[in-house]
Amino acid sequence: MQKITKLTKSSVKTLMALFLFFDFSATAIAFESSGNDVDNAYAAKVWKYMADSKLIGENRQRSFPFVGSRPHGSIQEVITTEAVIDGQKGRLIVKHNYGAKEGLTAHKVYSDSQASNYEALTIMFKREKGYDAANNDWFWAEYKADGSIINYQGVDLSGRSPACLGCHIPLGGKDREILNGKAK
């Protein structure tokens, strides 16, 4: 009976190793296919949708800012909605990220001109089933205030972004969503 237990433990360890290998392999494939011209073009369509829907820009919809953490701004403002991009309806999470200027508070971000403290805009858009099944079919992008894609260490942050997935995978939640530093 003891030999069977050891064999079972060994088999479980082997199966876990294989599972982790295939899970990380799928994620590695996603990393290789991010930030390319197709992803950047799709990110431009998301930007246009956000501009047309008043989710970005001077007269945009607002939500109450809250204290956040890196890699996003020290103050963040999030709006979630349903969007239709290229005929695909999905959940769109828009996060405005503000920098840690001295004395910056959520109240100041809400009441003052945001331009002086604005760092970036990050989004998650739920694409069609099968787009990136290993990561719940999310499309990710991080933009500068002018709508151009941020390039981090030689990689454009669009598509299946390794910078986004690098945090959202371990912090998780069942659908990769993390708001206010807490996993859902």
C-alpha cells in the first residue's frame, strides 16, 4: 500500500509539472504575438470607440478616483461598460492612471485639471471566444494621453500584453479582472 501512495504522489507531481508547462507554454505563445501591427491597429479601433463614446478626452464620463498602486498610477479612475468593436460586443474596462505628484489625492484628481498628473490609460476588452482562451479572451492595451501605444522594453503594450498578463495572471480572479488592488 505504501508503494502505491508514493507512486500516486509522484504521478501527481508529474501531472502538475505537465499542466504548468502547458499553461506557461500557452502564455508564452500569447506573449510572442503581442504588440504587433494587427494588435496596434485593433488598439486604435478601441481608442476611436472610447473617443466616440466620451470615455476619454476633456468632456469624458467620470467616475470617482481612488488610491491605486503600481504599475498603474497612484490614483486611478475606472469606468466599465459594454462596447462593440469590429462587430464584437464585450466588456470594456477603462482605467485612467494618474502619477504620484506631491500632494496628489483622489479629490485633487477629480476636481483639478487632470492633464498635469495624467500618466497613461489602460484597457481590457473582452474579445470573441477563442481570441486568447488561455487568458479569458482579453485584449489589453496601454496608451499615452495622445492615444499612441506605450512601448515598454521594446514591446508595444497591445494585444496579449506580457506586461499586463505578468500581473493579472498571478493576482488572477476567475476572469483576470483586478480592481483597486484586490483580486475578484
